[in-house]
Amino acid sequence: MADHPGPAMIVEGLKEAGVDLVATLPDINLHALLERVAADPDIIHVPLCREEEGIGICTGGYLVGKTCALIMQNGGLFNSVNGIVSTLLQYNLPLLLLVYFAGDVGDRSFSTNGAMTQPVLNALGIRHFVLRDPDEARTLIKRTQVLTQDYKRPVAVLLTKDVLGRRRPGE
Amino acid sequence: MKRIECFKVMADLAGDALVVTGAGGNTVEWYACRPGDGNFRVRTMGLVSSIALGIALGLPHRQVVAIDGDGSLLMNLCSLPTIARKNPPNLTHVVLDNEVYEASGEIDTATGGGTDLVGMARAAGIRRASWAGSPDELRTVFSQALEGGDAAFIGLKVETSRSEVPPYPMDEVENKYRFIRHVEKTESMNILSMPMPVSFLKD
């Protein structure tokens, strides 16, 4: 699925939004996107061992003028909740969270993660937008980056298999 | 060693390094030794070294010091391989290891049972990792660390005593703004500008 347009559109959106530091943790459905992030010479790429450290790294980047994003699975969002609450929310910090929406409708894995993703974001007061159409990726990512900078809170884009590229046709 | 003895040595050498500190006694004792807006206090246990790493990667020409505790680092050990992987030469990660969760009632951490944090840092791939056993040794390894080359990790075994110092003088949001304004001023850069009102824009 290297030819699926979504990952390239997402990276274009990140660059047009001024994002220049991206922390990531892999999921097979993020593979094509992370390859593009890692290969981009304009982006400082920080591969993580656990997602919550990405909250810290992006905070540090923001404090010195970087525009940051964190790419992870929704399980990683759950791993990051203490950092989100006691750093991002406590200090009023913006951060664009690009979260693979595992367990979304049409996604046969991690259905419990899928069920809990939006309720957890709602509980944290994190505005979130589901991205399904690759053609909307650039605009949505630019707009959510402006929103998080303005809101001084994290904002999440939920990346579905439709935008990341399905590995099996008809799945 | 007493924590504040270590901080006096570090404050003497730190210059304009940006310094990130964790919860508990580290922050207030460090701030008493080197007050100013180039200090950022972290509230999420474990994230001291991660926030310092982000600062170091974002400003590669500026020295950055993380002042961590054993309990805090044990909560975020995955920071060590991540630092090793990026190996920012301007990052010095100092861990004051008193072998207890001091701010949480002095219950033992794993380091009191034999866990060697410098050994873990080396095994994670941080080549320049060492213990400093006295203020003089700290002076040597800390000044070497600030010369750059590789990311550095320094372990210090310290007592659990607290020194008489004033409380931290600001809340989290003020600390954020003061730190950012300090970076803007000392780096001649603009981080927090707001867009012009739309009525000022010409088509």
C-alpha cells in the first residue's frame, strides 16, 4: 500500500503547518507514515520507546520554539495520560496528537481501544477530529495545528485505516 | 554527599545552561543555588529527562541539564535508550540517587536494592556515563560533560536531608512563560508571537 495517498498527504499537512519535530512510536498501520516522517530532512524525528516520553520531548521542543507533533496508536494515548494531564494541561501547552484509531468501525483489532478513545479524549477536554479522507488530510492537519496553538491545549486527529491505507483490500 | 553541595558545584559551572528539574527537593534547592528564568520545573514524575531531551534537540547549540531523581528516572527508564539513540552532545543528565522516594515519605526505591542507574545508562547506550563520588569528582565530570561531544549521564549518591531554602516562587504557567521569554531573549528568537488582527491584513 505504498501508493496509498494518505501518508504523503499527512506529512505534507504537517510541513505546511510548520511542524518540525515529530516523536513517534510504531504501529503496523502507521508504518508508511512513519517511514516518510523518518526520511524527511526538515523534520527532527524522535523514535520513542514509550509514548509518554513523547509528551515530555514535545514539551521541551515547544519551550524552545519547535512546532511538535506526536504520532502513536490509541493505546499510546492511554499510556500518555499522566503526562497529558500533569504537563500539557497543567501548563497550558499546545500539542498536535496524531492517533491511529485502532478499533474504529471497519478495523478488526483492538475494539476496546476503539471504544474508549473518544470518551478518554472527551474526559481530558481534548478536542478531536476523525480523519478518513486523504483529500482532507492537509487542511485538517493545518487547521488542528492552528487550533492547538490557539487553545493552548492538545488537539487530536484520529487517523483511521481509510486515511493510512488498508493493508488488505476490502477489509 | 549532600544534595546542596552538589548543586553549588553545578551552579558554579552551569553558566547559561537551560536546566530542567523534577518534583521534590531537587527543584527548590537547585533554584536556591542558581535562581533565574532559565529553570523549568517538571510536574510529571519521570518526564524531567524527556523534556530536557526535547529542549536539547530543539536548541542544539545550547547546553541543557536535566536534574533528575532515582524514583523519577525509574519511572521513565525508556528515556535512557531514547537519549542514547539521539545522543545530543549538549545534554547532561544528572541523577541524584538517594535510594528513596523522598517526597513520598522516604520509602525505598529499587536503587537501594542494588539497581545501578549508571550501569543502566551505559547498557542503554549512553557511552559517557559515570558516578561522581565527591564534589571534586563532580566538578571534573560535570565540566567535561558541558564541553560536549556526547550526551552525558552523571550519577550522584546523596543523603536524604533537605536544606533550608525558600519555596519555588511561581506556578507552572508562569514558569512556562518566564522560561520561554528567557529563551527568546537569550537566543534572539521569537516563540510566542500572536497573529496580527485580521483588520491589519492587506489582501
